[in-house]
Amino acid sequence: MTTGQGWIYLVASGLIDVAWALSMKKANGFANLGWSLVSLVLLAAFVYLLTRALTVLPVGTAYAVWTGIGAAGTVIAGILLFSEPATAIRLFFICVVVAGIIGLQMTA
């Protein structure tokens, strides 16, 4: 696998992580069987892709980028889908996380 493919796997894993977090919200503490099963499938998918990406990417950078994608993506999804607050300070710190992700990717 090339480094470029590793980054693609990593970004895909981060996006699936966001979907997983949303499915966990919908699973309602595993009370909803359908969403619970979706969450388990998404969990397996993002772990698989993250594991593959780590075969060619530096672990520290990759994990930080993956976590940032998941964190920023989940906050944005929460704002859009669950009417969570979109205050200026929250949006500022999402931008800080994204800037950190870009910086880490550029230095890897």
C-alpha cells in the first residue's frame, strides 16, 4: 500500500467514526437493536481501515488526524442533525482542530 492510499483509508476511517458516533446516539444505549447492529458494523469498519492505514503512516500523526476528523465531524454532525449549539467559540475550536489536522498531515 502507498502512503497516499494510507491517507485515503485514514480519512475514510475518520468519516466512518463519525457515522459510528451518530449510530451510537440512535442506538439509545443499545436499546434499539437495529441501530446497535449498525454501530457494531461501523465500529468494525473503522477499526479495519485505521489498522490498514497504520501499516504505512506514522502512528502518532495518523491517530491524531483520525481523532480530529472524528471529533470535528461529530461536533458538526451534532449541530446539523441534533440541534446542538453552534456558538462562535465552538466553531472557533472546531477550526483549531481542523488547522491542527492539516498541519500534522503536511508534516508527516
